Amino acid sequence: MITENKQLGWGILGAGKIAQAFALGVAASRTGRLVAIGSRTAQKAQAFQEAVGVPHAHGSYESLLADPDVHAVYIATPHPMHAEWAIKAAEAGKHILCEKPLTLNHAQAMSVLEAAKQAGVFLMEAFMYRCHPQTAKILEIIRSGLIGEIRVIQASFGYGSGSRCDPAIRSFANELGGGGILDVGCYPVSMARLIAGAAQGKDFLDPIEVRGMAHLGETGVDEWAVGLLRFPGDMMAEVATGVRQNFENGVRIFGSAGSLWAAQPWTHNRHEAVSNELVVTVNAEKEPRLVTVASEMTAYGYEVDAFGDALAAGRCEAVPPAMTWADTLGNMKTLDRWREAVGLTYEMEKPRPEPDPKLPT
């Protein structure tokens, strides 16, 4: 399963923009090399091949999964397709890195994890920020007690301020799982759960209460939404997201002795390796501390190596703070509860009426 130079052979399933960013991450990684792209058409696969320089181009997802040089698959399709192709990848014996959210809902996520378990393949949900040194530094500060007992977390991720609702655009398409909560709201939720866990000496913590409000647009998806999470110990988080509203797109953590601000943790180092600064305010100090976090490669490069290192160690799932299976299930359940609170059920999730036996089929 491993190439002669001990690198994992990666195939990308889906040829969108995020797939190109991931391809650059593989190229900079220690543990992986990109060997193939698979798209729904040969034309799209060849265009990606020319743009990125990947050796093999497959005109179907099935062909990519049949490629013996592909050891691991990065699934970069829209999220309603994640479950189907993650299960097929597991059945093909490929290790799986699947873009967030892992699936459309918690029930689908359980099916994917079961398929990976039965096939004996490695599976990780691709929250690349979880693998970045900046996230490790945030957790280090929280666990040190520098800003005291964590009480309130504010996190947001939104885009598209002023854009009109166009059903042809993925962000607004009901059949593609559009809306903010699943597309980018999953980031602040995952961060809030991560921070709450670190504050109590755990890898993550699930909320005991989830409330929410949203504006549902004409296609039935959430165009902007706010969620309120309450964790054990009365830690609370306010998360905000949207596909028609920009936000700070950062995370603020308030403790009994100070606070921490991280700007753009979700997209920082997405395309290039640059340093970032965390702003730490300690109540007893006159000036905030600026904590510089250096980066040697993009967040996707760190993600590839987190995957490769865990796989080489014989694990079937990631090492925290990368997403473990239990972490993924907790995140999916929280997203389900947020969507339930705002009344968002996708058409594909609704039960279909039983056919009338009296009518011709």
C-alpha cells in the first residue's frame, strides 16, 4: 500500500477549487504524493491534470477508486455525495480523508464509519485547521490556565455579504446541501467543542443544550444563522455562520483571567505558509501579548502529514486535535441539533410517501 519512497499515493475525488488547494498541500507534505485525479468527466479531469500536474486523470470516480497506485482518497465533492463515495472508497480498500462535513447528518456519518470499520481502512474528516500549529498553540494556552477558567466562546464563519440567492450556486442549492450551517458553520461548532474539551482536560466536549435561529431563504436553506451552545460547567458558545453575510471569521475565547483572539483560523495558511499572531489579553497586564505562530507549509500540508503519520503508526483514526471518529459524530450531532432548532431539513432528508398500490407504476 505504500510507495517505494514510503510516501502515501493520494487520489483526489472531485476537481473543484478546494481540490486544487489540497493538491498543493500534498506536494509540500512529507508523507504523501499526488498520483491521480478523478472527476465526473474526462474533460474536467484533464483540465485539473494540466493545472496541477498530477500524473493520472480519471474520467470517473469509479476509475479513480480502481487505480492501484491510489492508496488514499481525498473526497472533495459537495457534501450530499460524501456518504456514497466514502463508503465506496472503503469498499475499494482505500484510506479516506473526507471534506467536512463528513456527511449530511449524523445517521449518514454512522454508516460511513461502520463501512470504514468493516473494511479496515483509515478515515478522517478533513478539518484542516485542526492539524495546524496555530490550533495546537490555542489549546496550549487554554490548558495552561493563562486566561483562567473558560466561560464564553464566540466563533463565526460566513461569506457572501450582499450576494443574491441564486439556486444554481451550490451555497443556495437545496439539493446540494446548501446553506451556512453545514458548509462553514461546522467550523465554529467544531472549534467551540474543541476549546470546551481542552478547558476540562478532554479532547473535545459535546454541548448539553443547543439553540438556534436562522433566516431561511427561498430555496429553504439557511442564509445566515446563529447558534447557542451550553456545555457542562456552564461554558457557553455563540456560533454564527452564513452564505449571505460576512462575519469576523475568527474565534474569541473569554476566561475568568483574560481572553484570546484568533483571526481567520479556518482559512489561515490555506494557499501559502505565513506566520499568524494570536492576541492574548491577561487581565492583570497592561498590554496584550502577541503570540506568533510560524508555519512551514499550508494547512492542507499539515493535514496530509497528520493523516499519513497516524496511518503509519497503525491507527484507524486520527490523533487529536485532528478529528477522531467520536469527535466527528459529536460534531455531526450538534449540527443536526442546530438545524433542527432553526427548522432546516433538506428535501433529500424528508421521508418519501409510499406509492399507492392502486396506481400503475
